[in-house]
Amino acid sequence: MPGESRGGFAAIGADPDEAERQIQQWAQGFADKARRYQEMQAETEQLRLTAASPDGRIKVTVRADGSVTDLEFTDKVRTMAPSELAAQVLSTMHRAQSDIAGKVGETMAAHLGDEDIQTRTMMLDNLRERFPEQPEDPEPEPSETSSKWEAPDDEEAPKPPPVAPPTPPAAGPTPPAAPPKRPRFEDDDDEFGPDFDPLRD
């Protein structure tokens, strides 16, 4: 029908000038939208997300597509077993990637506002599926070889208590003194004393 509008355009038979104006508005709106998508894409490509291991030994940086752009180690990794180091690198990388969906969603909202909500939701759901959120790493448990009874390094081991002196015997009656010993003479073995004279009556 004359004057009927379909899809935002004036139907055939309407004012040609009005139809051209609507086409120009549509083209301008499409160009503006394309420009915002390009700006959003450029900013998304510049996104960098970094995560560190709980002990700070490892740091991983990734792009919005999940690829790793930087990997840093501290000197402390020299004491780690290869298997432990590999596990920590992967865990830290996954933690960095788990923020991708949130950062991309913030960038989309800043450039597109409320446009194309359904399309954006599908894109973000796909990112969350590829890079799911990671649980927080538990605190490292103490080594099995350590003992809760071990004294800290900065404290000296307690000194043993001093040995008490022996307790003196209880006071009692003084024992009698031993009699003095008699001087021994050469002929003490005789049955007579030293004054015995066999010639004397």
C-alpha cells in the first residue's frame, strides 16, 4: 500500500526525497555501528590479563584470545621440581584466562551500550566456556618432614635447668670417736709386754 513503511524504508510510491533521507540515515547508523565495533575490536586486541601464582614465583600474561604473551619467573623456581613448576605455570595461565570474558564484556558495554544484546551474550558465553573461572588455590601446607615441635630458627633451644646440689644427710647423734691406735713395737707379737725381764725374779 502507498505510504506503507517496511523495514524502516518508505514503500514504493512515497516521496523519493524522504526515501533517500531514510536510506542515508540507515547507512549512517550502519557506519556508526561499524565504527564502534571496530573500536571495540581494537581495544579488545590490546587487552592483557596477568595473574601470579600464590607464592609470587610465576607470572603469566595472556591476550583476549587466551594466548600467552609473557611468562616471568623469580629465582625461587630453581628449588621447584619440574612437575611442580609445570603445574604452577598451567594453573596461573588458566587463572589469567578466566578474566577474559569479564574484560571483553566490559569493553563491549563501553562501545556498544545496549546494542545487540543477544549476539554479545552468545559471544561471552562462548568465552566463559573456553576459559572458565578458576577456584582459588589453597594455602600451601607445611612440609611433611617438619614438626610442630621444632623450635623456630631465630630462637635458641631452651637450656636445661641447673642440677640441684645433693641434699645433706639429716642431722642425728654424733657417733663416738674411734680410740687412738697404740704404737706398735717390734716385739708386740710376744705374749709379754715390753717391760718383761726373764732374769728378774
